[in-house]
Amino acid sequence: MRSNGIIVSNKKVNIGTVQMTCTAKPAENLDKAIAKIRDAAAKGAQIVCLQELFTSLYFCDVEDYENFKLAESIPGPSTDALSAVAKELNVVIIASLFEKRTEGLYHNTTAVIDADGKYLGKYRKMHIPDDPAYYEKFYFTPGDLGYKIFKTKFATFGVLICWDQWYPEAARITALMGAEILFYPTAIGWATSQDEATNTEQYNAWQTIQRSHAVANGVHVVSVNRVGFEQNGAMKFWGGSFISNPFGSVIYLASHDKEEVHVQELDLAKTDRYRTHWPFLRDRRIDSYQPITKRYIDEE
């Protein structure tokens, strides 16, 4: 598009988010996710993001060797099924899965499938938590593919996963690689034994840190969480999926207790405007950042 002889970018894309509950039956969850992808596509979605580990309950609440049976190869059965759906509907699909790389080696991995059904690659979760009810180090080897971007039919984006959300370094590197959008498939919730004030504070921190990534990098952020009670009612996954524009404003916010399929139009041209008026990338002092690679900067 030209305005007064100046080329003006006009790149818009429709993002579909799927916030849903899960059961202990992987096939049932996959079928449900596919139905919701179809719903999102019918509403105009061009890129659809599913929540973290959507084919199962969040099994990392316990350390149980039986749960390794939930893992699959990537590409594998789930990506094959989703590839057919992506091609049929002409949508890009972001699918978070439990990856079995080989015997005894597993990752928390997100696969990306382009709108023609082609498998574009995977991102393996880099930051692995180990907290009560989130015993992920028992199951997942930290990612070894580095940070990734995916050049799809409708946009170039980066994928980070759940615990990665808390690390500005991950968002910055992915944005510097050329991501126009940062996607965060997520599984996070409240212990039902906690009081309301604690729950509110935790959710606000979770949303705020991700909105800060949008501001610092001048890109849209899309965070998709699961919802519902699991762990025999001890955990309520808080939903609250949201989309932030490049200045940190929430332009979509899901409920804390319902399944939701939402489609949001993003104007990716806004990145240039925000980065021009608030030139954080221009003013980065990259010559001064070497200490960030240390675990902690101790006094000598």
C-alpha cells in the first residue's frame, strides 16, 4: 500500500486461541482439540495455538514412570493428524506435545505445522521447572535446539513454552531473530488450598511479565493456558489466556473457568510504529551485556 508515495505496511493476521479442559484419554483430547481448531478456522483464524501438553492431563504433578507412556515421536501420530487438518482448513497449527526423542530421552516440545500441512519443525522447552505439583525435571530434558522462529504462510513467529514465560532473555532472543509474534502455550494454575489474594497476585505476575515482553520487544504476545480442575480437585488451571499488543495493552482476555475459542485480528504493522516511537532496540547497549551470561555476579 502507498500513501503520498510512501510504502505503508498493512499486514494483518487472525490468531485463534484454544483454551480447554483435558481428560486422561489422549485420543479424546486430540479429537476435542481438532474440533476446536475447526471452530477457530470457521471464525476466520489463520494461525491456531493450542495449550501446553493438550493431549493429556497435566501429569507433572507427580513423579510416576507410567506417565512416560504418554510421550510420542515428533513428527508422529499427533502431528500427522494435525497436518491433515491444517491442510484441509488452510490454517497454521501450534501444537504442544510430550516428545519421546529416543529411549530414556524426553522433551516438552511444540511442533509447528504450516497451512499446507507441512511440518515446519519443533521448539523444545528451554527452562524446566521443579516445584511442588510441577515436577517437570523428572520428565523433560532441557531443550537443545535453542530459540526458534517459524516462517509460516501467514506470519513469522516464535514459540516459547510456559516456564519460559518468566525469562526476558528468551523473549528478547526470539524477537531479535525476527519473530513478529511470541506464542506461549501454557499449563499453570492455582492450588485450590490457596487464598484468593495469593491467587490474584500470582495471576497478575504471570500476565504482567508477558506483557512486559511485548513492550520491550515491540511485538504481540499470545498466551494460551489450559483451564479446569485437575489433580483430584487440588489444582485449578486458571485459564486467563490473553493477547497483548506491542505496547502491553490486553486486547483479549479469557475467563478463569470456561473453555474458550477466540479469534483476534492482529495488525503486525504496529510493531514498526511502536519500535520507531519507543526505540528500545536502537538504544540497546549490546557492548555492556556480557555479564548476563553468568549465573550470578559475585563480588570478587
